[in-house]
Amino acid sequence: MALGLKHQYERRGYLEARLSHHWRALSKPQGKRSDQQRLAAIDQYGKEIESLSDAQLRTEFEKLRDGIDPIHLAKSLDDLVVPAFALVREASRRACGLFPYPEQILGGLAMVRGGIAEMATGEGKTLAAILPSSLFALAGKGVHVITVNSYLAERDQEFTQPIFELLGLTSALLPSDQEKISEKPDAYKKDITYGVGYEFGFDYLRDQLALMQCPHPGPRERLREALLAKKHPRPSTVQRSLSFAIVDEIDSVLIDEAGSPLLISQAGPDTPESDAPYLRALNLINSIEEDVHYSIETLKRTIQLSPIGRDVIYDAPGIPWESLMRPWEIYVLNALKAEHFFTRDIHYVVVEDKVCIVDEFTGRRHDERTWREGLHQAIEAKEELTPRPENIDSASITRQRFFAQYEITCGMTGTGQESAGEFWHFFKMPVIPIPEHRPCARDVLPERVYISRETCFSAILRDIQERKQAGQPVLVGTRTIQVSEDISELLKEKGVQHRVLNAKQDEEESDIISTAGQQGSILIATNMAGRGTHIDISPETLANGGLHVILVERNESRRIDRQLIGRTARQGQAGTACSYVSADDFLFEHYEPELGDRIRNSHASELGQVDPAISKSIDQLQHRVERIRYQQRLQMAHRDEWLDQTKKTLA
């Protein structure tokens, strides 16, 4: 297995370059007509149905169900694309006054073929998604439209419902509130169900647990099937079959979140002694030394005990052996990881005496999630909180394996090309670039690199103040909560009014983001990936240059940087963007300190101008980190497959 992983890891770049022509071939329609020909046919058909009444429009759409062949489902759907898209487009015009652009139709065509439509931020992905979702709904098997958060799911379902109703289709929002769990079966019975990705996955796991409790009849019992059905009725499940999945921000759902599997667990026993191992391990790590008792591999985020270190921790007095749930060294390693790899207001926040995980890619707080195998309790002990009882795993599945079970999985994103190889490897989904409706007018300024965080922040403050005086709104994107609050404090000292959005203001998110385009507005946000809320740009703002985006330090993933920059200059509007980097940034400190030293010795100017070779080195470092993350997801997927095969063999 190790050799195979190494081979795939080394060849990833080659595959991304060489398979592009295969993806282009696969992205073409399977029938005889090209996308441009289909656009023309949809326009022609649209003219023919303009005079129909609403009732006649609905009847014409319902008639399309007769063309669905469950045996040759993909081909029959492909044959219905032209009339279905034309009818949906007309329904959209009547129900909400929006007529999908040709580019949105191209995005819909890409998704119908099981591809990923790469559409720039602001190109109207929500409207594009109604085209394939309506077509898939004709099969009568249920369509899941998956978003990255509950706000977007609710917003999109409310926006699209009048369109679906005009076509005679039903839609619903999948509840994420546990108090409304009884409403889930009805939501799944609708033609189209909107919801958060992990909710679909957790419901699948709950259904599987319910089915596992159902008795399995033997050969003789199968002859008495009717009797058994009465004696052992099928357990209650909420989902229908996994047929069609349309995933918004698909790279966030299938790649950024793929590092953690979907997991259902139950609270373990809570005894007075249950927190003793975490507290003793926390106390013990203060008496051992790095490079003597343990070593840290920062790039892979791993810690290993040396033989001397292992002897020391097992010879230490006061180990609560009776309370251990795993080998003692795991408790010590978790305490070390909590100390070296997890930082408050970056990886987690403390809310009401509880450690709440912050998603590193979206900046969102996830109160319901916990780290596994005692790590969460180690972090709580570090924060001098009472460690909660550990959860006991009941069922789990990787996101890759869950979404691969759908008959057709497709999606949309503004940043798919960077992960095209991974999408192809796991899902055989091509990334299909969709042209922008209007030419992009974004002015991306040269990156500015500084020798220290202090000089970098000073330059950012000057940039903000100059833009504010000119009446140009500014969106400052930070990697962590701590940096957002540091910049906020500096602005307060200067008397500059601004707003902050990070994991601590989730409930105010929509209002905060929606005002970011007002003249002279300043918003500091922790990671804008998957935020989804539209930023309205006023005419006065456009006259002053549009929204200005400041990227504070590079992220581990280039896609996250691109998502932030994509917030400005949407739909051909004016807008500017600039990234600021310092030698003290996380990327250098944790992955390549030598590059940070090069920046400090580069004699950068006050304007942040450095040798272009340094920016190229930063690009290369970012790419290396992405490849390591890819390899880790690959290994996790292989491990999941191996465990699944082992269970089947033992069953």
C-alpha cells in the first residue's frame, strides 16, 4: 500500500497536467449536439413556450416524466435537457424575475453530465443549480442540494421554492435542529431537499445503524418472508436512496472537510476519576523536553516519543491506571499536540466553559463537533476546563465514500482547478470552467512582503486609511480569529470605525457581510470561504473603485486565497485586491522557517517590494503543503476502504 500511495503522490502533478484533455472530452455532451447548439435549441424552445399559461407550463414539464427510463437513466436525462432547461428558465423568469444567463445554463449542462462547474464568485450559482435539480427531480428519486452551512441552505430553498412550485415540484429544507428531527422524513420525501452536507451524511449513518438492528433471516426463514415482515418490520429510516447530489462549494465540502470523517458517537461514562488521565498528562509534559524525550514533525503535524521519553512517561509517579481508556502514551501525545498544534482563537474558541472547534477553512464555529480519541479533552485540560466525558464511536464514514454512493454527484465552485486531480481520483468528476457573464475588471495588485508582522500590519493600516478616505470599502480577510482581533485593536487605536466577523459572530453574519460594500465600510473577516452572502456594491462605491480586498498572509490552500480575492469585482464590476505577507506568518513559522529568514534578510522596502524569487518560493511552499494534505486524505480514504473490506470479510 505504501508504495502505491507514494506513486500516486508523485504523479499527481503529472496527472493534473496530462488528463486535462480527457476531462475536456468527458465534459462534452454525450449526444450529438455541442453546448452551443444546446443553448440555441433551449432559446428556440423557450420562444415556443412563452405564450403558455402557468398551468400549461406545469403540464409540459410533467409530461417530461414519461421520457425517464430508469434502466438507461443518464441517457434519458440527457435527451430531456433542452425542453427541461427551457421550461425551468421560463419558470424562473415568471416566479422571481430572473432569466438565467447563457453562462448559468452552461453551468447547468456541466452538472447534468456529473461534472463540476467552475463559476466565479457572483456568477449566480444558486440559479444555475435549479436547472439540473429540476431535471433530476423528474426521475422521482429525490435530489439533495447540499450547501456548506444552514444559512445558505435556508436562503437557497426559500429563493428557489416559487420556481419549483410553478413547475409542480416540491422542495423542503432539511432540519438541522435536533428539536425538529421528526420533520426529516417529510423533507426527504420532497422532490428536492436542501441541507448542510454533514446532515445528509449523519442521517445516512443513523439509518445504517437502524438497519443493522434489524434481524437477518436465514435461508429457511426467507421462505416465510410475509410472516417475518409482520414479526420483524423494517426499522424506521428517514432517507430514500442516495440518487442525486448537487453540491455547492463542492471543494469545501468534499476536500476541505474530507480530512475529518462523518462520525456518530455517544457520550461515555462520566465518573469523578475520568478527567484524571488528562490532567496528569498535562502536568507531565512540563517536565519533558523536545529533541530529548520527543520530536515534532511540523509539516505533517505529528509528534513521536523517543525511547528515553517513553521510559520517562511510564516511570512517572501518579499515573491513574484504573481510569485509562487507551495506552498511557496516547494521553501524553495528545497533551503535547494540544500544546504545540492547537491555539485558542485559531483552532478553537472557548464559549461558556466549553471548547468549540473552529473550521480552519471557513472560520465557522462547530459547537456539535469534538476531536477524537481524547484530544478534545486534552485541549480542555490545557484551557483549565473540566474535560467532558469522551464520546464512544457508533458509526463513521469518510466524506469521499459517502458521496461516492450517489448515482450522480455534481457541483459548483469558484475554485476547482487547483483540486481537479483529487476530484478525478476520488469521484471521476471533471472540473469544467464556465466563462464569466461579463469580463472581469479586477485589479490584483502586486503582493507585498514584509520582514515582520509589525511592519506588515502598519502597511495594512495605511492602506485601509487611504482607501477609507477615498470612499472605497475595504474587506480584510484574515486566517485566524486572533489576527482579526489584533488588526481591529490597531484600528480602534486610530479611531477608525469598522466591523469584525469571525467565529464569535455567526448569528450576525448575514447583516455584517451585506453591508461590506457600502461607501467607506471596513470589514475584518476570518476566512470568507463558504460565507455565501452577497455583498451589495453601491454606485458611489463603484465610482470610487469598487470593493478593495486585503488578504492578510497566505493560507495553506491557494483555493482559500482565491475565494477571498473573488469577493471583489464580481459581474464585471470594478474592484481591487492585494495580499500582505510577513516573515512571521504561520506558513513559514510552521512549514519552512528558512524561508521566513530569507524574507527577514531580503531588505524589503517600506512598500513591501522584494525579489520576485521570494514570491515564487512562497507559491512553491503553498503547493507542497497542499500536496501533503492531499496525501493525508488519500491515506485516510485507503484506510477507510481497508476497514470496510475487513468488516465484510469478518461478517
